[in-house]
Amino acid sequence: MFKIGDFSKLSKISIRMLRHYDEIGLLTPSHTNKTNGYRYYSADQLSTTNRIHALKDMGFGLYSIKEILTEYNDKESLIKYLNIHHSQVKEQLEDTQKKLLKIETTIKRIGGNDIMKNYDVTIKNFAPKYMMTLRRVIPTYQDEGMLWHQAFLETKDQNVQIEPPKYSKTVFYDTGYKEDYVDVEVQVAVSGKYKDTEHVKFKTVPSVTAATAIVNGNFNQVADACEAIGNWISDNNYDVDGPMFNIYHVSPGNDSNPDNWVTEVCFPVKKK
């Protein structure tokens, strides 16, 4: 079972929306403590949250999603819903093209023409690292690049040496998933000692044990990796033990082709 904050991170759904989904009967917690009202979710509900994400991205409203989920395993009914919506959005303007693409992709997956990638989850022990860090609240996750730019700009006079091989990561500190104004810290391992600047801090990041999965390609696969890690944590008697982080083995900073990106999605864990 996951507390609502941990489940929010794994599912990429804010705590506020999880409560709303409970109120309208779209996604009900597996267990609610009658004494304190705390909500708890199970790992198998992550599949439902991924379906909700996919259907929302296609433009379906929450009450429509609630209806569709009751027939989600009925191939013909699901394709019927998707084809009807496909006809509707086809008449809309350019900003609906992304929704059309998601619908077509989903139909292909249902037909067996596209197989979702499997993720091998492993436990790793990460040693302490001396790192250049910068933590700020940024408008959206897509604005992470501004932190990297600021970090190197503020330290350019110190000739900071990146430790080879390059080890860079981003830590996400919010208690639950948020769409905007997110608390993010970028970190990169460095050789030598340097002075802190107005926003950049040099520090030794302590060791951590984490459940990890590798994502090859675009960042839009991270949700699937989170689902795989969440199931693994539940099946292997672990608890989430700290903010998630991504390690960028091949990032947009050194390769502009998303197909070549390699990201390691990590959730700190401890044995129950």
C-alpha cells in the first residue's frame, strides 16, 4: 500500500486531483483509515492511473473516462469510443493534432501493432558524490534547462571541472505530483573544491539506495517506468524513502535526438 503522497509521485497525479477522483468515483483508494481518514492506494491501481492519463490527453472528460474504464478491457467497445472521438477532434484546429496522434497510437496498441516496453527494475546503491547543485521552484518540468544554464553561468569564473564520466541528475522535492511551480534541484558531480555562489551550492550528496529503471528515448516514457518501479516496490516489500530523481546518462544537453536519450528513473527505498 502507498500513502497518498507517494502514490501521487508514482502516478503523476496531484494529491488534490486524487481526492477529487475519489469524490466522483473515478479512482477510489484501496483503503481509507476510518480513524484519521488517510487514503492508501495499491500498486495495481497504477495501471488505472496510466489509462486515465492517456484518456485525458486525448481530450475525454472525467465522467467519460469513468464510463470508458468500465469497458476498458472490451476491445470493440474501447475502439468504438476512440473512433467516435477521433471523428470529433479531426474537425478541430491545429492544437488538436497531438490528441489525434495519441488516439491513433492507442488504437494501434490495442490492435497489437505496438508493444509497450518492459522495464527491468533493480536495486542500486549510489555512493556519496561531491556535486554542484542548484535548487529552485520553476514554472514547469519543461523549464529544467533554465536551472542548468543558471548553474554554469554563475560558476563560469571558477572553471568548474565536471567529474568524468559525467554524472548529472535532477531531484524532484514536491510531496506529490504537480503540474506547475515545481520544486526541483539539478546536480552534477565535480572534481575539486569551489565556492558557493548566490544560488549554486557545492555539497556532498549522501549515499542512497534506490529502485531504478532505464528509459531509452523520449521523456514521455517516464510514467511507464514509474508504474514498473511502483509495482516492484510493492511486490518486494519496500517503502519509498525520499524524493525521486532522474539520472541523465544521455541527455538533451549532449544529444538533440530524443531517440538517443538514456534516463535512469530512481526512487529511494527502504525495507519495510
